[in-house]
Amino acid sequence: MKRLLLFTFMVLLVLPLSAQKRYDEIEYPEMNPINMPEVEEFTLDNGVTFFLVEDHELPLINVRATIRTGELLEPASKAGLASITGDVIREGGSENYPADELNALLENRAANMSTFIGFNSGSAQLNVLKEDFDDLLPVFVDVLQNPAFPEDKIELAKTQTKSAISRRNDEQSQVGFREFSNLIYGDNSVYTRQTEYATVDNITREDMVDFHDNYFVANNMTVGIIGDFDTDEMKQKLREAFGSLPAGKETNMVFPEVDYEYPSTINFVNKENVNQSFVVLGHIGGLRENPDYPALQVMNEVLAGGFSGRLFQEVRTNLGLAYSVGGSYGANVNYPGVFRLITMTKSSTTAEAIDAILKEVKRLQEEPITQEELELTKDQFLNSLVFRYDSKSKILNERIDNEYLGLSPDAFDELVEGIKATTIEDVQRVAREYLKPEQVQILVVGNEDEIGDQLQKYGNVNKVDISIPEPPSDEEEVAGDAAQGGEWLEKMADAVIEPGTDMGPIFVESVITQQTQMGPMEITSTAITNYDDYSSERTMQTPQGEIQMKIENGGGTMSMMGQERPLPPQMATPVTNEMKRNYIAIALNKDELEAEYLGSETVDGEELEVIRIKGDVTVTYLLDAESGLPARARYSEMNPQTGQRSQAESVFSDWEVVDGVALAYTTVTYVDGEEAATQKVESHSIED
Amino acid sequence: MGTFLLLLIMGAFFAPAQAQYLEEFEDKVTEFTLDNGLHFIVIERHDAPVASFYTHVDVGGANEPVGNTGIAHIFEHMAFKGTHYIGTTNWEEEKKVIAAMDQAYQEWLAEKYSSNPDSSIMEEKWAEFEQLQEESKQYVVNNEFSQIIERNGGSGLNASTGADFTNYFYSLPSNRAELWFNLEADRFKNPTFREFYVEKEVVREERRMRTESSPVGRLVEEFLAVAYTAHPYGRPVVGWDSDITATTIEDARDFYDTYYVPSNITIAIAGDVEPDRMKELAETYFGDLREGEPAPPVTTLEPEQRGERRFTIEGNTQPIMLIGYHGVSESHPDFEALNLLGNVISSGRTSRLYKKLVDEEQLALQVGAFNGFPGSKYETMFLTLAVPNMGVELDTLETAVYTEIDAVKNGALTQEELDRARTNIRASLIRSLNNNTGLARNFASTHATQGDWREVFRRLDRIQQVTLEDLQRVANEYLSKDNRTVGATVRAES
């Protein structure tokens, strides 16, 4: 008996203090209260508003200014102005703190300073160790108030912006997001507008100075400060530092209406070297100010929230079609958001994935969600609320962001109440009211050869052209004499095509010697070209074998060893342009072209008459005054390899006339001053 | 006397930062190790009623057996599939079907890779496998494990796999800490390999997304494969496609048995929690985690490189270039000097590479140099990334990078540059100390790799000891032509 007792006692001793439970048997203690920090707000006479929060955990101070400005305010012809201005304010420093000095000053003290202008807001931030604050706050304000905008930093920002443009088609998802926004808001909408080489070139230093002076004023500035400081002392420092900012005028941000018709479209961008389709589908979304906003958030969670959403469950977990799937019915405060669902799936299952996503959208409309789903969503939302307030800086930032956007301070509390009150019926009702699965736009960025004809069933596939508009030529535009230009163009046209000639497609046999990195390469070419519609068929014998090229409507195909493949736009476009610049094309289409006479020029002892011809392409011809035949042509073309413009010059000689059409039997072309190719024609004729 | 005084002053000047923080954290950190070897670090931060939980497993792509690259990552995915009672309606029945399904798949594989595969047998095995897979689905409660976490307010739920490690993490309202203990212990005690073969297709989509369809992804995969001839750092963490095909549930279970042992796992919890309670819960839920044998080390060493390696990938995207040099593992005395070297030459607008290549000569859109790629546990690489501006030839940029590196080798670095880098490293450490997830991650991984979370702060002492001469010496020793691999994406010649 005694033994037994002892034994029991020992068992009790080794038992753990608590036992393992099932997860659903755990009882949770009360949550500790959330400590909401004091936020001190005050406004200076000039209009700068401050929000201060003390946070003594680390010896750091962070200042973040939000500025009422944005890309929204820049003219379309200068797209990129806001972003580049935002960049150069910091990069260029001020008169007192020029860039190099500023960088050394900040980095010696491990301080971070940045300025940025986005779509509908600007920001400037300073993060410093507490002991450096007094020294660096005036520097920060000086840079904000008196940026120097030095030419070299402007040039640097422009170069970098252009490099980024040249890279914007490299990653599939970037192409997908951008082109889908275009489909929803329209190509020329302020909400999707792209910065182009040409718009960057249009931006001047004066534009940037004006942009800064208009918007970086006290009335546009809300400043949040958080860190290891005493509020009263800090207020005094801020008054001194920001007090001299000009008051200025508060910016009126106008967000244009979006006119959306709910078209059903299927769109495609071809991307080589990928084996996965980036799929995005949807239509316009809504505004934040909407009594249905909370129900729509519940709907979003059920459809695509986290690991529990239906899309994740079905498209990823059940079907194994994707790693990444998601999206939402988006709502913005100031302009309509986008309803957008996205996935990435292997080429062969592109349509299967699209159908699986659309099926889930329709299911939301056709069947009520389950009680379980509703509760899961509400629990998830309400139990994670604490993470909204788990740091003082989050609380401060939310306060400033709401203030900036014009959301009422209790907007979030209203959302919480709205979500609590949402019913199963509400979710089905908003799904029916706001989602239109029969009227979606679908965009696929993927590999055409692998995808095949999967997309045809959604309608006529619209191929989206994503080729990057070339920068305009660097040549100085000198206005020439139009009347004389027209006369010289007539003379040249008559010299190239005898008046009264019955034109047809022109057949040319030639040998082209092309300079390559491996030395000269000889190509025998026969080509039939129709300069009426810029179509041509060409057969080339090259050391690597026979190549056939077919060009029409600005596009084309190339086949080699029985393998036909489409010509990418960066190749088809220069080939088409070459036809458009040809003297025969110019002679044939002279009535649609404008010509300017730029005077005469002596080249290699010969005096030549110079005319610039403008149509779809621009080319300068140097004509022999007596015969009117072109001696030289100058033009620039995008080099698809380098992404830069090259300057080219062709020199024509050995003219022969057959069937009323004159052709230079020798053409030598120089690119950027170096000999690139020589064409020797063997025969030419006009086809019937 | 004078020198002594100077030393004292210097000491007083440099010591405070790290000493002060280390002292503060000594008060906030509690550590304990369970009898089975599982180590816990608890970091108290009572500002908000939340906590972050972070599990660091000392296994990654480098530990994978030949033929099963990607298995560490596949297992990471399986850790979200539930346990013996979460994610299933009937585990007893389900496990039989899973076993039969794996058997059928293995037989299919055996036929596929036999010297003379018979297509009708393959079809038959595949049909059998598919039928069992379909059958297994009837027991599955989709994503129940993750849903429980989300429903309880879980935030930032995720996991990742690297060359050296696998980690699992999320945050909860701190009153729900017991839920984390319950679920985390359960998933590592009772893995089920549920939905294994469908999940491999998800992983393959991840591979397509991150590697096969991404210009940078393709470049990095090729780069490592060229740079390493012997050491597993040369293999992709996501795995080769054919290895993903060849990996079975049995393989994954063997991998789990070998590496998911308590001595190979470090857990950190940061937030509004009581250390005593955490210890109690740790013993309750993790006390019976099987002890297992210590995980085996990687024994292959990368042999000395015999000459420069170069490759290009032609494509239709803009060029990007990687230049990498074989270096040392993090336990080597030169590791910190190489870290600091990367920092000195490329971090910030005043750094040499930025100032020359990005700012003054405008050759590069972006340029960076850092030590420790793709991991740091084993001999790793010092990597330079260079992205040329539009119209700049890669050759020009590459030459310009070498010019800067040569200057460093010839002693061009100044004390000012070194001091600045040290100051910035110290400040970025301070900036990293105010969020639970970051703290948990940093302390757990530092404990796992260096044996003590205090090394987070002691690193500041180590970088203080690195001199200009050290930087010059390591530049000369490691950044040589014979020791380098250069890879680039270039536009195809049309």
C-alpha cells in the first residue's frame, strides 16, 4: 500500500505541469490591452501640420513629410517630371549642401534621407541617430526647400529613367500589370500613362524647379515625427526648422472620371524564353466610399484571402495549376480601383487556369458562401486587428495617411463594424452586383508557340504591341524651306521613276556584303518589294543557310531550315522603316510626304542639294543638282541590340534604269561612321 | 603613457554601442534547451500584445542528396499540409492510401528509368497512381492547418528555404502563444506528406515563375552551376526539374528523419510573452520530439578554381552581369573582412562603385558587391552585380568594375571609407532591433550558425578589428582572375 502510494506520487511528479491538448481545446487567457500612444498634433502659421509620437525604445528619430503632389499633376508630354523631380531633390542636394557634401555628411553619421514623388503623393524622409538630429534637421529642411537641381544630377536621373524604360518589358509580371491597367483605364489615361524616352527628353530643369516650387510649400506638408525625443522640446525645434517655409497654396488634386464600358476582350503579349503564362483578368473596381465596402472586403477574403481563399484552395492546392494566385475587387479613395485576379501557370494549362478562376467568380454569385467561410473570414479579420496597432509607427502612419487621403478618422472603426454585420446574403448580393464574370478583360503574357490556340475560345485575340516607342532623333530640328523642298522632291521623284511609268512590285537581285564581328559576310538576295503597301518577300543565301523573310503590315515572319517564326517588332519595325525610306518609296508616295530644303552641302568635292523628307519616317536626301538623283541618304534608326539610336548614311552610285525605274547598283551604308554593308545589285525589273 | 591613454580613449569611444545593447538584451533574453536538444530563445518586448514565432532548421539546399535537389523546399511545402488530425477526416485510412500511392509512383519511376522502359507498364502504373491520388483526396480537409492560424489572427504566415537553412514563421496575438506550440510541435512530430504529388506541381510552377521564366532567375541558376563544380552550393535550391519528378514521399520522409531532429532546430519567440510560461509550453509540446542522431555534415569541399569561367545567356531582355569570386565560409577569419569589403566599396552613394560607375561615368543603372552568396555556412562567394545603363556595353562596365577592384588591391581605400562603413553597419543593427519578426529571425539564425545570439552584437567588435590592410589583403587574395566566374544575359544577335 505504501509502495503503491509512493509510485503514484512519483508519476505525479514526472508529469508535465500542463498536458498536451488538441488545438481546439486550448483556452486562451485575456489579451493584454493595446497601448495606443499619444499623438500630438499641431500646425504652424505657414500651414505645416505635425503629428508627434514619442517612442523611446531605440535612440532613433524618424521624420516623414507627406507632400500634396504627384504624377497626376504633370503634363502628358512631360510624363516622368514628377518622379525625376522627386529623385533630384535628394540626389542634387541644395546650394548649402551640394550632393557630394550632403552624401558624405549623411553617410558619416549613418543617416538616411530620401525624397520621392509617386502617383498621388510625395514624401521626404529623414532617419537619424538621436544625437545627430539637431545637426541634420536643418539640412533636411534646406534640401526640401532649396534644392539645387544641378544639371549633372538631372542628366543622371534622366539616363537612369531611360535605362529603366528600356528594361520595362523584361519581366513578365511587370508587362502584365502595366498592360492590364491600360486595358482598364485606357491607353492615354492619367492612371496608366507611361514615361517614354520622348517625354523624358521634353523635361527641362525649369520644369523641375517650377514643379518643386508649386508643390513643396507649407500648406501641402504634413510631417510625422517618431522616436526618442521630448515632445515639448521637439515642437520648438520643428517650429524653428519649418517656420521659414513659404506658405504657398494647397494643391487641388483633380482625379479624372473613368468611363468604363465593361467590354469582354482577350488580349495577348508574346514573350520568348518563358514557359509560364502570366494571366490577369477582371474589370473596373470601385470607390472606398461605398456602403458595400465592408461586404466587398469579406467577399475578397473568401475569394482570394491568404491560404484560406477559394482561389488558393482550388487553383493551387487542388489543381496544382499555380504557385501564385490571387487578386481582389479593388477600391481607391479618390478614383476607381480595379477588380483583378492573377495567376501564373505553365503554358499548356493557361485556359484551364482562366476557366478555374472564372468558375470561382461565378460560384460566388450563384451559391451563397457557407456559414463556416463567413465565420472564418470574420475571425481572421477581427483577431488580426491587433497587428494593425502593434507598433507606434504604424499608428502614426495610418493617422497621417487617412488625413492625407481625406478618410474620416473613424473610417476604420466603421469598416470593423461593417464586417461584423456582414451576412451570407450580403456577400452574394455584392458579388452579383459588382462582379461581371461574363464581361471581363483577359490578358495573357506568355509563350505563343507553347500556348497555341487555347485563347481563341475567349474571342478574337487582340495582340498587344508592347514595343517601346523610340526616342526622337537627336538631330537639331532646323526648319527648312517647304516650297523649294517640294520642288526638289518632285525632281528627285521624276529622276527615280520616269513620269508615266506603270509601277508594280519591283524585283531586285543583289549581293550584300555585311560587316560582322567575325569579318565580312556575303549574302545573295532576291527580293520582291511592293512600295505601295510596304510588303516584301526576300530570299537570302547566307553562310548559315537559306533565310526567307516576309514583311507586311508592319510585321512579318522569318523562316530558316523550314522553321518559320514571327519577327519580333524590334526587328520588323526597322525593316519596314527601311522600305519607307527607300528612294523608290519616296518617289512613289511623294504626294503624301512633306519636304524641306535645307540648302546645299559639299561632300567629297561634290555640291549636293539637301532635303529633309517627313512622313511615317524621317530621312534626309542629298541630291545631285543636275540629275536630281540621290547621292546620299541620312537617317537614324534604333539598334535593337543596344537599344540606342544609330546614325546611318547610305552612298548611292552606278545608277541603272530598267522599266522606267532607276536603281543605284552600288549602295554603301555607314553606321555611326563605320562601313556596315555594301549592296551590289545584279538586276532589277518591274513585275506586272 | 601617451599610447596607453589613447587606447583607453579609443576603447571608450568604440565600446559603448555594442556593449550597451548587449547588456540591454541580456535582460530581455531568456534561453533554454530541452532534454532532447531543442534550443529556445525568448526575447521579451511588451510594447504590444503580439508575438512572433520563428523556427530555424539547420538544413537547406546544400544538404540534399544527389538526385533529390529541391527536397528541402518540397518538405517545407509539406509542413503546411496538416497533421494526424488536422487536415484530414480519417488519418488511419488516409495514410494507407498515401502509402499505396507512393508505391505506385515509385513503380512508375522505376519503369521510366529502367534501361528499357515499357510504355504500357508506365501507363498502367501511372493510371494506378492517379487513381490512388484521387482516392486520397476524399480524406483531405484543404489547408486546414493554415486556416486555423489565420482564423486566430495569424499574421505573416510563411516559410522559406535557402542553401543553408529552412525557416518557418508567423505572428499571433500573444495570448494565443499556446496555439503556436501546439501546431508547430504537431507538424514537426507528425508530418503526413498529404497531397505530396499535387504539391510538387505547385513547386514546379514556383520554379517556372522564379527561375525558368525570369531573366534574373535563369542567370543566377546558371551562374551557380558554372561557379561550383563540386560543392552543392552549385545546385538550385528549388531543384532541377527532373529531380522534382524523381522525388518520392519515401525520399522526403528519409530527409525529414535525418535533418528534422531537435539538435538541428533553433526556435526564437519575440514579443509580449513570459519566459517561464514559454518554457512550460515548450516542455509540454516539444518535450517528446524524438531526439534522433545529429544531422550529418556536408563533406564536399569546392576544389581550387583553375581558371576564369565565363558564360553568356542570349535572350531578348536587357543585359545583367554577375561577377563572383570564391571566398571563405563564415567560420573563417577572413569572412568579416570580405563582408566589410563589399560594404565599403558598394554601399551608399559615397562608395567607390556607386560614385564612379553609377554617378560619374553613368555606366551602370545599378551596381553592388556583397559577400556570402548563395549561403555562408560553407565556402561561399563574393558577388558583384552590375546592371548597365542603356547603350553601355557589358565589356565597358566589366572593365570599369575591375578598375575599381584593382585600385582597392593597390591600397586605394581610405580610413574614412572604412569608418563610414563601420558606422553604417552599427546603425543598421540598431535599426533592426525594433520588430519582433526581425529579432526572432536574427537571433535564431545567429544561434544556429554561430552558436550564440550574442554574436549579433559581437560582430561589431569583429568589424572594429578589421583594418585597411586586411581589406587590401583579402582583395588581393580572393578577387583574382583565376578565381572568378563571370556570367551575363545578353541580347541575342539577330
